[in-house]
Amino acid sequence: MQSRFWSTVSTHAVLLAYSVIALYPVLLTIINSFKDRLAIFGSPFAFPSPDTFTLDGYQTLGSSAHFELYFLNSFVVTASSLVLILIVSSMAAFALAEYKFRFNLLTALYLSIGIMVPIRLGTVGILRLTVDLHLVNTLWGLILIYTAQGIPLAVFILTTFMRQVPKDLKDAARIDGASEYRIYLLILPLVRPALGSVLAISMLPIWNDLWFPLILAPGEATKTLILGAQTFLGEFVNDYNAVLAALTLAILPPVFLYMIFARQLIRGITAGAVK
Amino acid sequence: MRKRGPIPIHILVFLGPAVLIYTAFMIYPLCDSLWLSLNNKGINGGQIFVGIQNYLTLFSQEQWSRPFWNALRNNVLFFVIHMAAQNPVGLLLAALLARRIRGSSIYRTIIFTPTILSVVIVGFIWKLILNPAWGISRTLMTIVGLGNLDAPWLGLESTALVTLSLISVWQNVGIPMMLFLAALIRIPDDLVEAARVDGASGWKIFWRIQFPLILPTVGLVAVLTFVGNFNAFELIYATQGALAGPNFASDILGTFFFRTFFGYQLQPADPFMGSTVAGVMLIIILIGVLIYSFGWQRRQQQIQF
């Protein structure tokens, strides 16, 4: 019993220590973003006090970059890509799970190439294509690329779940004269947990991406939040107030999404991994 | 029985959108890029087929080969540090979380937090913390008694790459942790309980029972780390810039690829050589994935039966 107690205590000690390592740099950033310059350098570990509290950094941010616009762009790109991923992937997954047809296995394999091969390696081709299609510096270009990037894993996860839907249900609907499209709509709510997982694991890579916005949509009107933050941080590198404020604002959206979707995210990571 | 004849129209309707978008924006550009890597600028400005000449240039012509081998060497070290630090730490944390102590879901949530942040933001946070002008790292190192070891790690050629690798480890340790944890939880309680009743220590139970059962996940984590590392870019770009300083000490294939096809400062953009670098990265990643799926995964299946 004694040794069981000490093993629990040491487990807590290690996990607590690592939690501090994981969270401290983030907290330090947030805390200091609310302090004046003197306090940032003089007592970086202290919480802001009434004497040291300031919103200078956030004001610099508001006056020198269009963060509302960047935020809106990120939101439009992420939300549109996710909707497209969920619609087209669930349709494809339904076909792969439901019907026996020639090329079924081949199509599944073809779609799964993208699970392991990063889409980035085709960037030179993507850049040429977006130039030809006049999609450079448009949000549509980003949306279509992120949709293509998200499809492989989404189809893979959704196919697995759609196979588990009982056959009786679909056959009953067919006897009642439902069309195949109707049956797809009938199945969709039944795989809601899987759709949630796909949503959660596809969301952050799109929101957090720097590569494609940097290469395909660097214009002021189409900058995403991460690209906007990156440019801003580079320009204001010596203005600690502004940099810390920008970092804090950029931390908030993913943390917010994480708080809402933590369960789906964890399930999604596991579902994608069980191959 | 396979059905013969044309595929029913509704199946095409279901598959069409996904296959079209995926083909147009992923597979076609990848193939286009591979094709470009076999071409180069002709004398009249047009495009001519040159076979594997670009690859030979990349491997052996001083102007290309020096940065290429440098980036590849750095990338290998980047990967080795992840394998040596990120995955064992992830496994340790998962093993502790699997003990189902009180509050373990809170620990799990906290430790996973850095993983959800953008690499750009993580890079900048650490850049500030390690900046001697702010002095955070010096103060913390002094507290634990290592004050004399403090140095501008990101600015020194000898330490920049290792420091960046460890920042990346700090951010990504949550992924192996989650995967290992999911695998550990799937192990039936009876197995572990039976061993405990027989008097086996926690250490012995872990290495003799739990670890062998999660070997498939070990392979998966390794291949995911491999693909992620040989495709990395953002962390280096955000903290050190496209030139991956100091003096290219932190240059990896992703940053080298970016400079080559996009151009940077005095270096003109070169889509042909850029595609060639991407081609090499693709080959490296495919080799890793093939070793995993045909070597590791197949052997695991044999063990299971």
C-alpha cells in the first residue's frame, strides 16, 4: 500500500512538472502582453499590477495592421474548407462503404495517397495551376487546396464508420422506395461522431497554416491571421508590447476551438491512427 | 461476385466531387511538379526535357550540392532529435496518464495545448524567451543552477538547429502522447491486473506486457514523425527567416525548397530546380512510408497471429 501511494505521488509530480513546462511559455506571453515596457523587462515573471497594466500593445496592433480583416479571412477559409471537406468526403465515403463496384478498392487506395504524401511537395505545380486559373491572391485558391488536403484522411475515417451502420436500416429504407441519395442523407446523422472527429482534426492544420497563404495569397486583402501575425511580428520585432499582444491574440482562437472540440479532436487523432 | 458493366450513375455522383477536387489540386500538381523536375529552361527560353539532369546537378554541382547536402544532413539530425526526445517523452507521459490517477484528463489537456498552436506563434514565443535582451532563459537557468550555460542559442551556429529541434519537440510531444495513450488504454485491464497479482513491478509490467502490445503504435509514431520532419518549414522560417541562419546552420529541406522555387533576395526563383528538390523530398518520404508499411507493419501482423 505504501509503495502504491508513493508511485501515485511521483506520477503526479512528473505530470505536474511537465504541465508547467508545456504551459509556462504560453502564460508568460499572455501575462506580459498586459504590462508596460518597463515591467516587461524589469519583472517579466510578475502578474500585471494596476501600476504596470497597459493595453499599449493592443493599441499598436489596432492602428498598424488589419487584424479584423485577417481574422475574417482565416475564418472564411477555414469554415468553407471544412464544409467542403465534410460534404464531398462523406459522399465519397458513402459510395466506398456502401457499394461493390469495379475500381472500389482502387479508388480507395488512390484517395489514400494523400494521407501520407504531404500536399506541399506539389507546391510548384499548385502555384502554376493557381496562376492559370487566376486564383492567386484569392481565398478560393486556399479553400480548394485545403479541401484537397483534407479529403484523404476524412474519406478514410468516414468510410470506416459508415461500414459500421447496420445494413437492415438501409435495406428497410430501400424497400420503402427511398432513392440512394435519400439513403445517404439518412445515414449522415448516424455518423455524426465521425463527422465531428473529422472536423476537429482538419480544422487546426488549416487555421494554423503559413505555407500556402505565404505563397499563394500574400496580398493585403487575402492575408490570413497567421500570415498577418508573421508579417507583423517581423516588422515590430523590437516592440515587445506589440509583439506580445499579437502573439496573445493569435493564441486565443485555437485555444478556444480546442476547448470546444477537445473530445472530438482526441477521438479523431485515435480514429485516424487505427489502421 | 464483381459486378460488370458501367458503374451506376449515383456512385459517380457520390465519388465525383471528392475525386475531382483531390485530383485537380493535389495529384495533378504533384505530377506536374515531378514532370517539371525532368525539364529545364531551353536556349530560346522554352522548356526542354533533360531527364534526370536536374537531380545530378542537385547532387553534384557545387553551387547546388553544398546547400542541398547541408539541408539534408540538418534534416536527418532534426529527425533523430525528435526520435530520441519527443517519442520517448511522449511514451513516458502516456504511460503515466494511463495509470488513471485523479486529474489525468486535465494533465492531458494541458500538455496537448502547445500542439494546437500555430508553429509560427510557438517559434516566436520561444524566440522571445531565448532572446538575451529579455533575459528570461538566463533567469530561469540561474534558478536551476545552470546560469553559466546560458547563451543566445538560436544565434549560434553550433546550437541553433538543436535548439529549434527541441522547440519542435516541446510543441509536438502531445501527438505521440495521445497515440500511445489510446493504445495503452485499449489493453485489457485483466492482463495488467493478473501480472500485478503475480507480484510483477510497474516497471516490469510496462516493458513485458504493455510495451510489446503497443509496438504497432511505435511504428506509426515513427513514420508520422518522419513524414512531419522531412516536410517541416514553418518553425525555421518564422524564427530564423528563409535564409535559415546563422549561416544556413538551421537550413532543412523545407526551407531549401522554399528558397529554390520561390527565390529569395539575390537568388532568382527556379521552378525546375524547386521541383527537383520537392522530387527528392517525395522520394525520401516514400522510402520512409514503404519501410513502415512493408517492413514494420507486416512483421507486426505476423507477431500478432
